[in-house]
Amino acid sequence: MTPSSRRKAVVRALAWGSVIGSFPVWFSAFLVVPFLPLSVGERAVLAAVLIGAGEVMFWGAGLVLGAEALARFRPPKVDTGESFRGRRVVVVGATGGLGEAVVRALAREGAEVVLVARDGARLARLAGAYGAAHHTAELAAPQLRDVAARVGPVDHVVCATGVDVRKGLDAHTDQEVELELAVDLAGPIHVARAFLPRLRPGGVIALFGGFGDGTLALPYYSVDVAARAGLAGFCSAVNRELAAEGRAELLCYVGPAPADTAAERPFADLWRRAGSALAPPEKVADFVLAALLARKTKAVMGASTRLLLLLQALAPPLADLVIARRIGPHLRHAFGASGRASD
């Protein structure tokens, strides 16, 4: 636990103690004072003091706890130029469209950024632009462990890798199935295994998933959905392990909105017809930074996506109907014949 989190825990404990302690103070004015061997005037003064003290204890602590509760719902500011000052952050998949946007946002916010990607030439150019350390590696366990050992302690890790094969299940090749599972599921697991031992107390590893929270099963994304659902479950299981061990580190499953990147731009009209316009990569990057600072275990971008997830949780048949009638026809038109792949 960091010094800051310890201070917050002490303040929180004192505030709750004040709330609980206010009740006996307040009730003593009615249950104890009337029976004391004092004059009527003295009892009235003492009762007023106790009632006032109880009110101050209760409402003063309530303000502290209320401010903390509100802060949990207020997204952290990530446009100050200082929000990641003094933090060391590794970005895996740094040369991808979203990965590069995350790198730019972190550099803007003062982070010490370490870049990891498989394309050595593009990686070197990007690292040179920001004066950042960089390491070339595939999403393979031995290479990632070697990079993690060379990098040393870090505050955060962002794994911005991913590949989509958008077609019907029967149109998938064996190689495409293996690629999606390797990049979208096994790869992030290897990243977490390599860097979790290097994570400083309170650090967060953000693993990019797909559209939604890992449970939103869109047609023509079947293998992708399987990989993302597995990744979401992996994050939940590891977070419970860390909690059981009393550790403050976290994994965060990130469900970004479809972004205006080279990989997603060909499908801009499709997403617009389905009701979800492409988001600027910079907006997605800021969303990821806010999720790190807020220490979220799951961060899903887009109000319409979160509404669909809520509908799926409360009324699955109705969600099936919405997807079948609203989204399904567009996806079938785009991917139902031969399908397309992007990374």
C-alpha cells in the first residue's frame, strides 16, 4: 500500500468512527442527561452540547465520506500535462493505431514511457520521437519475460494489441482461429504474466479487449468474442487472486469504442449505420489513461455500448432482439459472405 493510500485509509477509518460515535453522543442527550443529578438549566445546556457534538461528528464525517464517494464516480483528469508525472508505463503494441495514441497521451502527461512492439523499424522511429526506451518483441512468453526483466519495476502496463477476423464461423480458416486466440487471448495473458511481478504496489495492467465487456456476443465475431470473453474472465480471476493475497495491483479489461484508426477506418460506414460512429484515437487513449488512474478492473467505452450491456444483463431476449434487428443485418451484409480481417 502506497503512503497516499494509507493516508486515505486512515482518514476513511476515522470518518466512519466519527459517524458511528455520533449516535451514542446524540442519544445520550435523551437517554442519559435527563437522569443526571443536575438542575433543569444545566441538563438543557448539556443536552444541547451533546446534540450539537453528535451533529458535527455525523455531518462532518459525512462530508468526508461523501466527497470520497463522489470522487469514485468522477473520472480523473488526464489533460493536465502532469497526471502521469513520475510514473513509468510500458505500452505493448506501441506502433498500432491505438497503441501510438496511448504513447502520445502518456508522453503529454509526463510519463516515462517504455515501448514494446514487433515492428522494429517503426518502433525505433516512434521511440526516437519521444526519447523513449524501446524493445522489439513478439507476443510470446519468453520474449516478454526477457523484456520485463530488462525494463525492471513499472507503475503501469498497457497492452494495446489485437486482431479481428470478421466473418462467419464456417468461413474461418484454421490459421485464422489460431491467430485470434494467440493475439487476443494468449498474448495478453503472457503480457500479464511477464509484467505483474515487476508491477509496483498499486499498479494497473490494462489489457485491451474487444467491443463491450467481453460478454457482448456480436454475430460474425464468434472466435474474437470467445477470445475476449476468455480475457475478461482471466482478468476477473487474477484480480481475485491478488485480492486474496492482499496485493493492491490490478488487471483492467478495457473495452474501447471502435476508433478511427487505419484498421477500423474501412468499416466507418458500417459502424455509423449500426449506431456507433468511430471515436478519435486520442479520445480512446484518454479513456485508457483515466481507467489506469481510477484503478478500474473493467472499463467499457461508449454510453450506447454500456446501455446494451445493461439490457443484456437485465433482459437477454430483448438484447438478442436488438442485436438481431439493429446490428445483425449490417454485420451480415459486411461480413456474411467472405469476411474481412484487421489488426
